[in-house]
Amino acid sequence: MIDLERIRADFPGLAQEVHGKPLVFLDNAASAQKPRAVIDAVAHHYAHDYANVHRGVHQLAERATDAYEGAREKVRAFLNAPARHEIVFVRGTTEAINLVAASWGRHSLRAGDEVVITEMEHHANIVPWQLMAEQIGFQIKVAPILDDGSLDMEALAALLSERTRLVAVTHMSNVLGTVNPIREIVDMAHAHGALCLVDGAQSVSHLPVDVQDLGCDFYAFSGHKLFGPTGIGVLWAREELLEAMPPYQGGGEMIREVSFERSTWAELPYKFEAGTPHIVGAIGLGAAIDYVNGIGLAAIEAYEAELLAYATEVLNSVPGVRIIGTAPHKGSVLSFVMDCAHPHDIGTLLDAEGVAVRAGHHCAMPLMERLGLPATARASFAFYNTREEADALVAALHKVREIFA
Amino acid sequence: MDPRALYQEVIVEHGRRPRNFGKLEGANHIARGHNPLCGDKMTLYLKVNDQGIVEDARFEGEGCAISMASASLMTEAVKGKSAEEAELMFENFHDLVMNTHEAKRPIELGKIKILAGVKAYPSRVKCATLAWHTLHNALEGGGEVSTE
């Protein structure tokens, strides 16, 4: 069960007015608000336990290292990853995928190989592969979507061959809300000897993730969409892959021994964490995971499914609104267009009513091209959002119609 | 902040039914404008005669009400003006929506001033200026302009 009143009181950012109206924050797919527990964990660490990690002989360095490595263990448990050293801290999903492309990709891919992505990918799961393809000469194949926003599984199956080395796919679309059948996709990839990378940027805050259950080879997510700080994210990969991958960046922390002739690399995961990491970011992410676990992702998933169903129904009641993305299995994202108003005008007018949504291409320009739309408006819900807020969105859309329809 | 100060009837109406919309045959100054952040796109066509007078101006494109209305009002306003006068209007318009001190220039914006409300919406100023940057580019010789 979700105790909305208690949960909303945990998020100081929610309790404010904008333009004289109560804030209705429906831009969670872009970034989520932070609970007091995260804000306090970050402030407490800076105030009491702050020092650099892994190299001090003093008390504060030990406390900082314990807290940082403790956060890594929280992430491991959150993903049910087999080992803590498979958790690499990065800046976010974008850096995680760039790391895999630059390290695994450069090391393992050859001209003639194929990387399969999908039409619903965020730019972060397109461009890193393009950058590497330009250097190596492998091919990128794109699995199409169906008109309802589901992945076309038959077309995906037809794209896979012995040339496929990787299937890189989003767990949940940031535009359509579609939740992809990862287990099935992983099995298809593995049957062709390919690996599977999952972009979990949107999914981790909405549904339980178990990387062993999914069977995937790489999983990437960002802290800030999971109610944690910005600038911290996670790459999980299977140990044998990380062992075989060359370092992504060079510097301090990632070495065992350095001489001007040659250097050797530190053990996992430090091989991939050059330089002083975002220590307090990781600690804040650990606090966010504790907070989310306190509610429970199964409860969150159930509550949001109900909220999404309600919001979909009331949004459909507004004349001239068309929802983009109606796949049977969806997370709580509602992209829409209106026949009378452009998404940017909708965004500005909703803001005047206190309702925060995103308008634009959502860093998914190829998907927009496929949909034949320059932009959409997008309302994205978290577990702290309410039915009343869905009603407020609808009331604000009626104001849009008063001006434009 | 009342959004009706921005979305005045004239703007909504011009956004819905932009004037001078479509390709201009015989144009001798053409430029494309693009706001990658919004996806707004437009192509501006000008026919400038030997005396440097803008004889005709038309545009094509897609975008929000603000960008379409701004292009519509601009094409109406620059017709019959000299290229120099159009450039002065661009500078005046820029001052108007950027909320900077309006420099004294020997040209009036007239009806276009209705877009002044956009200055209260920093994220939307680029929507209003796209057409004008494209005009500036067209007069300078054409090509692509981006307002990101």
C-alpha cells in the first residue's frame, strides 16, 4: 500500500506553489524530485564524514570509503547482481552506454558485425553506437515499433543473425512508456550468440529489476531519475565481460602500478572508475535506494499501474487529445498531442496552471520521425503523484482549449 | 503571470492562420531556420528588388503558435521596407523580446509589439526570434540558421 500523505511529506520540493498554483510535478521521466532522506544523507556526509575514498589512512577517509562502498552494495542488492565488483559508478546512463561502446565495443566489434537497437531508443542508446561504428565499420540495425508503440518482436527476430553481436534496447521508453519484454529479447540475442545491453534509465524507478532474472549482460541506469542526486549512475555488467574489457578512461584510482613504460590496471570495479568518483552522489543514490525499498517497487508498480489507467482515462476525455503510445505493457508515461495546440504552447499554458510537463522530442528524434510528429507533450508520473494531480492536468488542458480550440 | 498576456488573440489567430504562408516563386533571398530544441523549422523566401526593397516575403514551416505568429507578423511588416529598415526592425525586435534597453532606431515595430509578452517566458523567446534570425540570414545571403 502507498501512504500518499506520508510519502508526499517526504519530498520538500513537492510542497510549493508556482505562479500562485499548487505545483503538480509531472516531469518525472526527465528527473525526479528528491526525498528528505537523500537531501539529508548528502548534507550529512559533507558535514561529517567527507574525505577522498580508498587512499587515506585517516578516520574520515575510512568513513567516506565505507559509505561509498556501502552504496555500491546497496546498488548490487537493488539489481540483484551477483557481485559487488560488477557495479561500476558512472555519471549516468549516458556515460554507462558510452563506456560499453568505447570499451567493449572497440575491443570486441569488427567491420561486418551488427549492433541491433530499436526505433524507440533515446539518443543515449543510439549515438554512442554511431560514434563507434564510424571508427570500426560495424553496422547498426534498427528494430521497428508497431503503431501502438510496442516493439515489433517479429521484425526484431528477423534482424538477428550470426552477424549480430549486441542487442541494445531500452527497458522502458521515455516517450511511449512501453515496457519491453527484456527476458524474451535476451533469449533471442543469446540464441544468436549476441549480448544484450539494457537501458534502464526509465525502468528502475517504476518496476523491480533483477538482472539475473532478466539474463542481460549490461544494465545501465541514472541516479537522478531514481530520486537520487544528478551526476551519479550505474553500469552493471557480468564479471567476465568487465574483466575482458579495457579501461574506459585513464587516471588515478584505476591503476595497480604505473611507470612511464607501462601501467597495469586495478581490479574490478576500480579499473573503470578513473579519478576521484562522485562520492557523495553515490551515497545519495544509496539513500534513494533505501527510500524506494522502504516503499517497495512491487507496491510502486501496482500503484502506478492504477494511476496510469486513471490518468489515461481522464486524458482521453479531453476533446482533441491523442495519446501517443498505447502498448499493453506500459510504465506511467503519457505522451500526447492536441489537435488545437502545439506541444510547446501546451507546456507553457500548463506551467501557468502549476502543472510541469515536458514538451519536445524527448531526445528521441528518430522515434518522433517514425511517429510523424515534431514533438509531443509528456506527463510522467511517480509514486508520489495522485489522481487529483491527473485531474489538475486535465483541468489545465481545458484551459488550453479555451485559448486555442 | 497570466498566459493570456502572451497568447493574445492576434497571436493565436496568426498562429492558426499564418499570413504569407507558402513558397514564393521568384524569391532571390532564401534561408532556412531551425530550432533543434523545439523542432521548429521554417524556410523564408524574400524577393528584394534592385533598389533593395523587400517586394515580397513568404515562409513555410512548422512550429508552435509563437513561432508561426511571429513569422506571419514579420512577413507582413517587412514588405515594402528596405533591407536596411528590415535589419533595424530585427534589432528592435531583439531588444523588445530580450528585455534589453531599447536602442533608438529610426523604425517602428508597430503591430509586432504584441509579441513583447514573450519576454516573461525565457524558454520561449527563441520561438519568437527564429523568424527574425532567419530573415537576417536571408538578407545576408541565405543558408541555415539555428537558434539553439
